[in-house]
Amino acid sequence: MMLSGWGRFPRIDCQVTRPLTEDALRAQVAKGGLIARGNGRAYGDSALSPGNTVDMRGFRHMLAFDAATGVLTVEAGVLLGDVISAFLPRGWFPPVTPGTKFVTIGGMIAADVHGKNHHKHGSFGQFVDWIDVMGADGAVTRCSRHENPELFGWTLGGMGLTGVILRAAFRLTRVETAWIRQTMIPAPDLDAAMAAFEASGDATYSVAWIDCLRLGDGLGRSLVMLGEHATFAELKLPEKRDPLLAPKRRRLTVPFDLPGFLLNGATLRAFNALYYNQGARNAGESLVDWDSYFYPLDAILGWNRSYGRKGFAQFQCALPLASSRQGLQALLKAIAAAGMGSFLAVLKRFGPQDSRFSFPMEGYTLALDFPVNRGTLALLDRLDRITLDHGGRFYLAKDSRMRAETLRAADPRVAGFLEMRGADARAETFTSAQSKRLTL
Amino acid sequence: MSTPGPVLILGGRSDIGRAVAHAFAAKGHPIQLAARGAASLETSRKDMELRHGVSVTLHEFDALDMAGQAGFIDALPALPEIVVCAVGLLGDQYDDERDFDAATRVMRSNFEAPANILGLFANRFETRGTGTLVGISSVAGDRGRASNYIYGSAKAGFTAYLSGLRNRLARKGIHVVTVKPGFVATSMTAGMDLPEKLTAAPEMLGEKIVQAVERRRNVIYVKPVWALVMLIIRNIPEAVFKKTSI
Ligand SMILES: Cc1cc2nc3c(=O)[nH]c(=O)nc-3n(C[C@H](O)[C@H](O)[C@H](O)COP(=O)(O)OP(=O)(O)OC[C@H]3O[C@@H](n4cnc5c(N)ncnc54)[C@H](O)[C@@H]3O)c2cc1C
Ligand SMILES: NC(=O)c1ccc[n+]([C@@H]2O[C@H](COP(=O)([O-])OP(=O)(O)OC[C@H]3O[C@@H](n4cnc5c(N)ncnc54)[C@H](OP(=O)(O)O)[C@@H]3O)[C@@H](O)[C@H]2O)c1
């Protein structure tokens, strides 16, 4: 069947199976050329393999929960949103969450996802106690920081290329309420935004929406949003009556592909101006329910169709702290000059990260998407170049078009990853369209 | 509000049965899962308990063991408030045209066995004076077609049985829901190329069935478009219909 990632580019004809048992999965592994697929929220071709794509959502059971420690054990195909539905009412929340709850736990581990609390708590992998991984021979290995630490380390952020994650145990975080106390700080330019991040290292959550179409004085104007889990005492009536229950949000659906011309420099500029001014008016504190705070886009099902039929490409890079300011300026200038950008461009401060192959590094990360066309593909190549020049690297979960040389130039860890994959026949057994393109 | 009563799922391993169980469990109903080889549903049981904080029990059940049906009911920890029958067998039309044992098996699995067990529950519910029966039939029972008439005719029988049961019990406070799903993406249909707009996810069935029970609906098609599709299919004159291949 025709399959794509969330960006709907590229679309590839893939053989898809959905095993329900370990034996059925083992039979697929034996065929080789396999990639595990979670909920397809990676943007590009990470979870596509023409000959052997395995839909892991059949492994969908929650296995155990320890209410004393908050350790939840699940099969890899369990959705993050289901974890929240089951455990938020009991006062537990995921320790790290990406900007959508429609991801599987396996996908979160394979991409070692980061959230708005990365500067403080690190990536999801920090909270994973152990995983069970099926290797090329079909055997299942339990691994953790103490047991088979090599496999554990490479599998976090390994994009499904080290084996198939079957089960995982991870720690949930205690919360008193389902609400977030948000502080909105309007930042008229990039320096102000970075200053706001640097001044708010203690905040649990921080993220900025950045206007990527402004040039000159307002380059990098942003709305920086800080957040804390609200305590029970901070709630008022009527929320106090059901502190762990937030109102159900209305769902909208984008039913069909919007024509591509709806997204152009003019509409974007208008949207961005409106959005910034609205945000600036709402500066200060407010209480926001968990769903609207963490997953604003989830309310619009199928929003990826708003880019039209050709799909879109995400760009996300991380820059080291020392070169962040310069690098971000160069990136933003290139984007604004090209007059192309997205409604949603996100800037975030990363904290330190020490891991084998995960994406984050201490510094700043910028993420935005572009409708796919010749102009934007050329722009993306330019952004790659700027990122390389500033010592940055790229998020594989977002990538759909990078060149193999670019990845190698950006990431000296590739050599170690290849060596790891070379052992135990992993390299032939686990491949994705992305791993082929990037010769991983 | 009184505490929700237990819901029994016959065919607890099926994707649809499982989704219905989750939907009722999410509303606080204790769940009884009945299936062949029930012990192997332990992971499912634990999962349901973890997600919804309700009690879930497993019960060995082979629908074709007609003699054992009454004993099965008596052995349940409590007479359920709601019974959902998801038992069914699609078979292979082409092979079953040539193998009468196989054809009989399809007919019995979709009609005789489900009808009988629901009939037994109906009698017990009648004595008690409350209860809801949900039978999962199929649009395939709305008109016999070359591509699946063995399965379809059995479902037609089941649909008629449910309708009669509903008629019999309507004034006794017992409600009967007939569910006629179109395409559902489950292991029964795995590998088939189903049209997206006509295909429901099992979770949608779960939601719709809970709704149908709460609102005491009689017959539901799950995806409303199917009511229209089947209206058309039922009304094609036989002289024309016999030459089509749908
Ligand atoms: C709106 C939106 C917002 C996002 N925000 C963020 C964010 O803030 N931070 C962030 O880090 N990411 C973010 N992402 C990216 C997303 O979190 C990752 O791509 C995640 O991996 C998707 O999980 P999935 O279950 O959909 O996996 P898929 O997209 O299906 O697969 C992603 C990768 O995981 C591998 N994989 C999946 N399951 C398994 C398994 N069981 N065993 C081995 N490998 C497996 C696949 O092979 C593939 O390489 C966002 C995505 C969207 C659409
Ligand atoms: N999928 C569709 O498109 C679709 C459309 C319309 C109607 N339906 C109906 O929906 C119901 C559920 O089907 P499904 O799609 O979820 O497929 P399924 O997984 O094949 O479900 C059928 C279930 O019936 C059980 N079963 C069969 N014979 C049995 C017996 N003798 N005793 C006990 N259990 C028995 C099977 O149990 P085992 O697991 O032990 O084999 C299986 O769990 C069926 O009645 C089906 O006809 C499905």
C-alpha cells in the first residue's frame, strides 16, 4: 500500500504487516529489510520500508504499573495518548512528551523524543528503565543501563535500525492537576527570545513560537511560553472539583487536501503578525489544560493535509550553545529572505545530553515545515549548509530529504552506529527508506 | 447513578470484541471475556484492568459446543447486565462451495451458535426482568451475493433471529441491539484492500455499540453511509442484481 510519514512526502508503496504475536513478528524479521512502524508521526521516511514495513500497533497492551514508583510497563505499540487517558486521572503524567500524543511508546524510544522540558529533564530515554529488543536472529534481549548497555544506548534514538522494540518500562511523573500554569513572554527579536530562555532555566517547560518571516529589526521575534504543572492550590472553582480532569476539546478535521496556494508568503506574514500581536496582548500568566498546552495541533485531526497533495518537509536542527545565536540568525535570514516558512516554527533551548545516537545537544533547536516544491528543497539544502557551518546536527525523525554526506559531516557518531549495525546482521535485517538514503 | 453492571463479551479475542470491551470498561463496567483458549487472553485482561481500573475475568467458551452453553452461563461469576456476541467466522466462499463441512461450520458459527447462546441469555434476562443483548451481524446478511453468500446467509438468519428476539422481549424490559457493520479493519479482513471511506476502525464500533446500548437503538449500521449503500443494494431488482458482481 502507499505509505508515507506525517509530512506525506515521500510516498512509497510498502508491504505492510501487522503481527500480533512475537512469533509472527519473528517470521517478518527473518525476511530481512524490515522497519518497525509506530503511529507514523515521524515526518519523512524513517518508518517506511518497501519490502517489509511492520505496523507495531498490534503490540498494544499495557502490562504492569507500580503505583509506588510510577513505573509503567507497556508493549511498544501503546499510544502515548492512551497512557495519558489511563493515568492522568490517577495523578500521573508522561515524563517527556513530544508535540503530539498520537505517537507510540516504541516510536518515542526509537527517536528518543524530547519535549518542552528537555533543558531540565533531558530526553524520553532518561526515563526508560529497560526495553526488550528483538534482534536479527529473532531473539529478544532485555536491555537497560546495566544489562546489555550497548544495545540499550544505540537503540535510544536508533530509529528502528538496531532491532524491534517490543516492550518498555518507563517512569511516569506525579502531578496534582491536569492544568498547566503558563507564562507568555513576548520577545520582539531573537536576542530577547534567547535572553528569556536563558533566564528561565528553572522553568519546567519552555518553548517559543518564532516568526520566521521577519527580517531586519524584528528578526526572530517570538512568543516564549513557560509552563509549570499547576498545583491543586493554584486551581479555582470549578476546576478544583475535578483537578485531574480537563474539559474535552472539540475536534476539527481537515477533510481534504487544501490547495497549495493557500500557503504563501502573504498569508503567512498576515497570520504571523496576527498571532504575535494576539500573544503579546495575552502576555503573563494563565491556566491552560494539558491537552491544549502540549498538543495544540492534535485538535485539528489531519492538519498535515493543509499543505496540499505534495506534502511537506520538516526541518529541525540543533545548534551548540556557543554558535546558536549566529547560527539561528543565519538560518532565520535565509528563511525570511526566501519568503517561505510555516505557521508553526518552534525554537527551544536544549539542555545537556549524553547519548549514543540521540538528536539533542546542549544549545538551541529550531523546527519548521515547508510545503514540498523545488524552491523549498533548494532552501532546505541551504539550511543544511548553515547548520553544518555552525556545528549543528539534524533530527532524523523529521528528515525526508537530507543527503548522506550531510549527515556524516554533521554527526561523527555515524561511524560508531555503522559499526554497531555491522555486527549481528542488523544492517541487512533492519532498513528503512531513510537508512538507505542516508546509507546508514 | 448505580454502579455499572458486568458486560460479557462472547468472542473476547476478536478485534471488535476487544474494542467493545474497552469501550464498556472505560465507562466503569466490569468485563467478562469469553473465548476459546481464554487463558491466553491474560495480557488483554491485565491491559483492560490497568487502563480502566475495572475487574476483568476470563471464561472458557466454545460457541459450537451447544451442549455446554447452559453450563457456561451458570458458571459465570454473575449474570451479566449486557451480553455482546462478536463470534463469527468468515470462511472462504470459493472453498466452502466445495467443502460442505466447512460451509456448515461457517453457517453454524455465524447463526446457530450465536443465536442459541443469546436465546439462553434472553430466557434468563426475561426471568430477571432486565438486560441487553447485542448481536454483531453484518451487512452481508442484507442480501446474498456470489462473493460471500454462505457467510451472508448465516448472518441473515442471525439478523432475523435478533429481530424476532427484540419483538418478543420489547415489552419485558429486555433490549436487543442488532449491529450490522460494513467493513471493519480487523484480523478477519487483514490483507484485504478495503475502501477507506467505507471502513470503520474497531474502536469506532466500540463507541457506537456503547452508544446504541445507552440509547436503546434497535439496528445500527455503525457507519451511516452503509445504511444508504445497503438500501440501494437491497432495492436493485433481482433481474439486474443477479448479473452484477458487487
Ligand atoms: C505534530 C508533531 C509534533 C512533534 N513534536 C515532537 C517533539 O516535540 N519532539 C520530538 O522529539 N518529536 C516530535 N515529533 C516527532 C515524533 O515524536 C517522532 O517522530 C516519533 O518517533 C513518532 O512516533 P511514532 O510512534 O509515530 O513512530 P513512527 O513515526 O511510526 O516511527 C518513527 C521511528 O521509530 C521507529 N520505531 C517505531 N516503533 C518502533 C519499535 N517498536 N521498535 C523499533 N523502532 C520503532 C521507526 O522505525 C522510525 O524510525 C512530532 C511529530 C508530530 C507529527
Ligand atoms: N471485520 C469485518 O469487516 C466485519 C464486518 C461485519 C461483521 N463482522 C462481524 O464482527 C464479528 C467480530 O469479527 P472480527 O472482525 O473482530 O473478526 P475475528 O477476529 O475473526 O472475530 C471472530 C471471533 O469469533 C470467534 N469465534 C469463532 N468461532 C468461535 C467459536 N466456535 N467459539 C468461540 N468463539 C468463536 C473467534 O475466536 P478465536 O479467536 O478463538 O478464533 C474470533 O474471536 C464477527 O461476528 C464478524 O462476522 C466483521
